[in-house]
Amino acid sequence: MNNPTNEHGKAMNMLALATLFWGLSFPVMKALGQIQQQLLPDTSSWFGTAFFNALRFGIAALLLALFTFRSLNKISHSELWQGSILGLFGGIGIILQMDGLNYTTASTSAFLTQAYCIVLPIILAVRNKSWPSLELLMACLLVVIGIVILSDINLKTFRLGRGETETLLGSMVFAAQILWLERPVFRQNNVLHFSLIMFVAIALVGIVAILFTMRSWAEPLILLRSPSVHILIGQLVIFCTLIAYVMMNYWQPKVSSAEAGLIYCVEPVFASLFALFLPTYFGRWFGVNYVNELLTPSLLWGGGLILVANILLQFNCARSSKTPVKCES
């Protein structure tokens, strides 16, 4: 018989490991963007983003299909429906997030992605026809101030940069993805089955975007001939996609929403730590101009405010939620 306490502790550890891998994905994706600019300097960043996403999730889908080959004929309509919509939201959100990385830092992108932690409880409050709590209003204010500091917004013209805008739009799409994942009707679905469908759908979104953004068939071939692309995509496929996503889909239901939310708040911290030293190694190994980020006051204050806002929000969820509402990222 499984010990509930041991399983709960293991779930917490597995989700923490997932956030570590997701934190790693930010500097890795940033390095891929640098490689694209070096190999195809005149192409749209949208093309490189779409190509890398299609490659990443297409390979992940193939590997997961090989692992689940014997049960593929048992995929249910519910798993197909759940995975398809998850993949649609995920494909759009990741393209926005990854393209935005070309125009901002990995640390800023990671912290801005956490904006959906604020959006979700607002949506739930509207859906439940209840007034937002004081904690939620305070958290929203902290996030807005954090975004202003992180994005270096010009208060006279009030305009976000392209990278920050795309990251925030991607965060809104991720909020829709999370709400879809948490629907009770999908609770009995096989995590490997709907994860496989999700990967396939994300890859298809990337392929469609490739067809609209590439100028010739030579461009994908140029990127495919780069050993650096294969190494970095391999890291994304194994650690940041197959392991991290399946771990999230499997272990998240075994902890409370507040616990999961607090764990996921650590993701941008990991991303910032990786960005302090990995860029130099990536630049040396892959021959790109990618330098380490610095612990600037804007990163410390802006990122810190967003982190505090999310922690405040999760404690509010733990205190006030009597139903299994998810507040996590």
C-alpha cells in the first residue's frame, strides 16, 4: 500500500524538478534564437521560433509514441479532445513566448510568464460571480509594478517592448491552457495519451507557422545542418519537454493547488540563475554572441515583486479555497 505522505513528498519533489527544467529552457531557447540570427540573419524571427517548436515537440511526440506504442489504439475521444486543445493553446503560447525571447532577456521572459498566476484567479472570480479578495487586488498591483520595472516601460509613452508584449500575450494563452487541463471531465484520462496528442498538436501549430513565415525550403535545411541546433533541441526535447511536461501532468493532481502554485513560482528564479552563467558557455560552445545576464536592480525589484505577488496569491488560495481550484502556473 502506498504511503500518502511519501507520495505527497515525492510529488512536491517531482514538480520542483519540472520547474528546474523549465527554467533551463529559457536560456536554451534564447541561444537557439541567437543561432538563427547567425545562420539566417535576414529571416523573420517568427520562422525560427516556429521551426524550433515544430522540431522540439515533433521529436518529443515521436519518442513518446514509441514508448506508448502498445496502447496507442486505446486512446479515447476524451484524451484526443483534451490533448488537441492543450496543444493548440500550448503551440500558440510557446511561439509567442519564444519569439519574445529574441527581444528581451531570459530572466525577464521567465518572470513575465508568471502573469497568468494573476489572470487565473481573476477569471475564476468572474466565473463564480464573486468579488476579488484584497490579496488578489494587491497581487495584481504588485505584478503591474513589477512588469513596469522589468520591461523598462517609458511612462510618458506607456509602450511595452515587443519581447515583453509577446511574452505577456503568451502568458494569457497559457492561462487558457491551464483552465482546460483542470476540467473535471478529463480527470480519468491517461496522462501519456493526452500528452502525446498535445505534443503532436503543438508541432502542427509550428508547421503551419513555418509555412507562413519561411521564404524558401532552403531555410529549414540550413538550420538542420547545424550541430548546435541538434544539441540544444535535444536538451529541450529530453529535459524540458518529455520529462517536465509528463511530470507536471502526472504529479500535479497529487498536491494541493496552493502547494503547486508555490512550487511553480520558483521557475523564473531558476531561469535567472541559469542566465547568470550558461550564456557564456553557450556562446563558447556554439559560436554565438550570447553573454551572461547580470543581477540588475530592475531584475531584482521587478522580478521580486512578481514573485512576492504570486506567493501572496497562493497563500490566499490556500486560505480561501474550499473547492479544488487550481491557482498554479
